[in-house]
Amino acid sequence: MKIYCNQRKLATSINTVFKASSNKTAMPILECILITAYGNNIILTANNLELGIESTMEADIVQEGLVALEAKLFGEIIRKMPDEELEITLLKNDTVTIASGKSKFTIVSKPGHDFPKLPSVQMQKGYTVSQPALREMINQTIFSTAQEDSRPIFMGEMFHIEQNTFNLVSVDGFRISYRQMPINNEFGEIKSVVPGKTLSEITKILSSEPQEMVTMYFDTNHVLFDLGTSKVVSRLLDGEFLSYNQMFSSDYDTQIIVDCKEFLMCIERASVISREGQKNPIKIALNTDQMVISSNTNLGTSVEELVINLHGKNLEIAFNPKYLIDVLKVIEDAEIVINFLSVMEPCIIQPKIGNAYKYLILPIRVKDKENA
Amino acid sequence: MKIYCNQRKLATSINTVFKASSNKTAMPILECILITAYGNNIILTANNLELGIESTMEADIVQEGLVALEAKLFGEIIRKMPDEELEITLLKNDTVTIASGKSKFTIVSKPGHDFPKLPSVQMQKGYTVSQPALREMINQTIFSTAQEDSRPIFMGEMFHIEQNTFNLVSVDGFRISYRQMPINNEFGEIKSVVPGKTLSEITKILSSEPQEMVTMYFDTNHVLFDLGTSKVVSRLLDGEFLSYNQMFSSDYDTQIIVDCKEFLMCIERASVISREGQKNPIKIALNTDQMVISSNTNLGTSVEELVINLHGKNLEIAFNPKYLIDVLKVIEDAEIVINFLSVMEPCIIQPKIGNAYKYLILPIRVKDKENA
């Protein structure tokens, strides 16, 4: 194998695939990036068997071939090279030289054909959305995937495509985050749970240009995100997901409209006083035209007043402030609607108009004596 | 005590003194910031008994007084407050209220008179330099203070003021960093060693405005840096410092002139290959008009060629790349002069013109067989 390519493009390509390479594993080949030189392109591939990423770039291929290079070393060398044309050559003794101008590296390689292929996913039935839209949907829901693997299925997000709606849902034991957007669906319903780790990596690759599209292909065990020059393949999670639709009741006894950013700042301040451990609830008293947010811990007390628009009954209720902060941080609307049923039942945060998002948060039960 | 003050100015002031507060100590009062309200000012003070910082700001003092508040909590509350006027009041029950608009915190306090006073330093004999100049001198030398306390004196930097020159010197077992600048000296020679931790904190406070001055006062055991609105007091280190002047020989058998940034990039690349542990030397072969930098480890080999201007003998010598990188990173000159005596003796890096800086680095002995 012998290729010439641009240093900066190669560094970008390595950066795209790098996160799918393993870090200390029983299979050292998984710590590598595979370089495949063929036609007018090189394809870089990393694959930790859960998640695989490949990235294609143009190059001048003098001799086709494939070789695997330790990802961290390969990345560091390419990043430090001058922004010029690089020559990469696989020698007969299985070493690889990387040269540019008066700099030359010689490093050991592993045989390219030892590198595990990415799982093949059928690419007939694709669902296409814009890359920044998918990124936004993931960013606005991923924070409530479960972090503990007592129920592995909840460590992922449900991709639920039905009719012409794409629903993305995550749930841990205490809250549900839901986003939806229209989608062109020619192929029927999809219900697949994609691991949170995959989604967290893919948000780093997704473009912010609205005209850049991503097509998703779902197989029995895998999903493939086709971004054009790069592809991400991930296994899916097995198990029974929550029937999330039934959880979002539209009934309420108390409904408020509140300024989202002001509400966020009040809760962030109130949570300063509860910083030791996340378990200190903040209390929210909802009255006709004001909300009083209070926090009382061994560090002191905090009281915040905020103007609201209330329909229905007054209510006193308590929440883990982190759960409210996570949601309020990702909402871009100026004002939001929050529905409450009772002190024991979850609140539901939603837009004033439309149903692009819904967030359900369970309250914390506070003993009456503590309330006094 | 009752005061009104600006939120943003108070947050800046807290930020200035914060690093001198202790983090977990046997004396909880040292985890506090002392607020002293007097006349038209409040003074914030933090003091961990090694290092003390105070910062003065204007405020509207309704009732004078002093109180100590836990630094981390006080800082977090003030940072999160809206950018408006704050009211801070010490109540009779020793709690303090911090209020702004519809936000109000009530937190516990400690008696202000329990807070240890900063050591008093005689302020007759001051040495004044511009703040960015002192910051630059510290940044260009602090990296070679010793990190281990086997010889505590070397964990600081020598402030040596003689005649009209201010010399700043740091030394660990392997290298010496030296910077000098002119200074107006009316009071005789100073030889004091200031702890590296103090210097690292003070660089964060020193202004980048050339017209802002700092005056240094040296006492037997302490130094005071007077920055105007803030003051930093630190203990000095005891012990015998190196007679650094004798170390910088002007003799050489090999002298090169080299482009500083190109040399840096070559060494950074060569050090990629020696990343496991810092102990892998890089070899430098100096020939009439070129330098060859090579590195050879179990990861592979790297060879770099660089144009130089050489006077004297050819030479092959080896260095810890980190020590060269530390120096080359802080030098702003385009070209530098490096003097060598032999493969066993230190090199000295200096400017082409003048003597604003000198850096001495010991080589690493490489066995001849390894050289082959």
C-alpha cells in the first residue's frame, strides 16, 4: 500500500472514527484504525464491536492495500505533521512509514485483514432527517438515559418511527424525555433502542449545516447512520421499553406558564444551597400569580419568587433540582407550560403550542413536618 | 454589618482572593473569605497561612463590620446572582442574608475576628515593575521549579535584585531557567525565594495592561505584592539557593542558530514516539548546516531534519524532549542561539542579541551501543 493524502483532511477523518476504537482490550487489533486504500479513496475504520465508525476521503492511491495502525499513535503523529501532503507506505517488513517534507516516522502495523469487519446492515429502507435536527433531538433527550445497567434497555434511547412522525424517547427511573419531529416514512413502523454511548458519539460527528442529511437504516440487531462521507454502525439494545405514550396524561389540576430562563436561573441558585449530594429537594409553592422556590439545608436557606400564570389549584410540590435544570437548559422556547396533578404525581413540561417535546419528572415526597 | 454592592464586581473580587482559601483543613476558618466593611470599601481576604490575598472594592456601607463566610458557598451564590445591586446583612443570630431582587439567601457565618490576620510586611522599600512584565517573567521560568520537596528551596523561584537588574531564576535537578529585566533599585540587593504556588496564583491576578504596576516588598520571612486594589502576601522559602550565575558559562565548542518554532515542532513530533514515560531521550546530531533529530522506541522511529547555522565542532547529544519543549514554548524570538560544550555537558539556550533569558538543560547520557 502506498498513498498520498492531505494532512488536515486525514486528521479530521481520524478524529471522526477515533472514538470507536477500543482503549485497552483483550483484542489489540480493536485499538487500531484500519486504513483501506482502494480506487481514489481511503477509508478509515474503527470498531469496538459495540460501535463502528468509518470515514471516506479522497487520496492519491499509488498502490492499493490495507493496514491497521494503533489509533492513538497514528492520530498523534498525523495531528503533529505539517499541513502538507503526506506519504504513507506499507513496507514489506510490515512497518509503515509516514513522511512529509523532512519529517519521517516508521511505526509497526498489524495486518489489515485481521481487523473485524463492520456488521453489514441492509440499506434498502432508509429514514432521512437533517443532521442538525437529529443532533438537537439527541441533545435534548440523552440526559435522561439510565446510567446504571440494572435495566440495560434504559441505557439507550427509543427510536420510534410511526406514520410520519419520528419520536425519540429516553427514560430513567425518575423521568421521561420525549422529542418528536415529522419524517418521511415509506417503510412502516420502527421501534429500536440505540445505546446512549452511540448517540453521544454520533452527536460529535453530526454536522450543523441544515442541508446535510443523515439516513438511518434499522436491522434486527444493528442500526446504521449514513452521514455521506462517514457511516456509524451500532448494535441495538434488547428488551422491553416503556410504553411511554401512556405516561403523558393531558389532565391537570394545576397548570402554569412560566419564563423558561428565569425559572432555570432561580432553580440553579436554589440548588447552590443543596450542593452536598443531589438528594436535597427544592420546594415549589404555586400560587395564583407567583411561584416561590425554596431550599433549606444545613448550609442555609434560599428563597426565590417568580411571576407565573396559573390555572387551577394552588399546589406545593418538591423536586430534585438537577432533573428540572437538565430539562430547562435544553428548551429554547421563551415560555413553557407545566402541568401538575398532585403533590405525589409527576409534572409534565411542554411547549405552549404544538407537541415537539414533553418532559415528565417525578416529584420527591417531602414529609409534612419538614414542610413546616 | 450591612452593605450594598455590585454583583459583578463582588464576583471578580471573590475570584481574586479565592485561591488563597483552604480546602479541607483542621482550621475551618481558613476555608472562609473574610468580609471587612469599613468607610466606603469592603475588603475581601483569604488566607491559608502560606499565602494570603486581599481585594478592595467600593461599596455602600450602611453599617460597618466584619464577618467570615465559607468561600466556596459564598462564591457560588454571588456568581449565580443577577447582575444587579446586592444587599448583604449580618443578622444578630450570626446568619448572613444575601439578597437581590426577589432572590434571598440566608447562610451561616463565622465571627470575623476569628479570621487570622495577614502577616504584616514593612512597606518602606518597594521595587516596582509592570504587571504584564512580571507575569511574563514568571510564566517563562516557573516550569522548572522542583515539584518534589526533597529540597524545598527549589520549589520556589529566586527573586534576585542587584543594582538595576531584576533576575528571576528557577532550578530543578536537570535545568535552570533564568530571566532578567531592568528595575529601578533604590534600596540595595534582594535575594528571596518565593514559593512556586504563590507565583502560579499571582500570574492569574496580574493584569495584562502595561500601565498597571506591581510593587514588591521583601521582609525577612514574607513578600508582599501590591497590585493596587489587591495585595498578595506569601511566606518566603528558607535555605541555600544555587549560585546560578556560575552555571552559565559563555564558552562553547559548538554553537548553533536555529528557528525556534520549527525546532519546537520537530521535537514535539519526535516526542510522539517516546510518549510512554518521559524518559525516552531524543537524539540530536549537529552538522555543518543541518540538525537531525531522531527518536527510537518500541513504538517506532522518527527522523526530522532542520536547517541550522553551526559554528565549531559537529556534535551528537541526547535530551529529554520535555525539557526542550518547555523552553521553546515560552520563547517569543524567531531565532535562538544554543551553545554546547560536549556530549556530557549542558546546553545553554539564549537570545541572538542581549541577555533577557538563559536556559540551561542537562543532556541524557546515551550508551554508544544504543547510538549505533
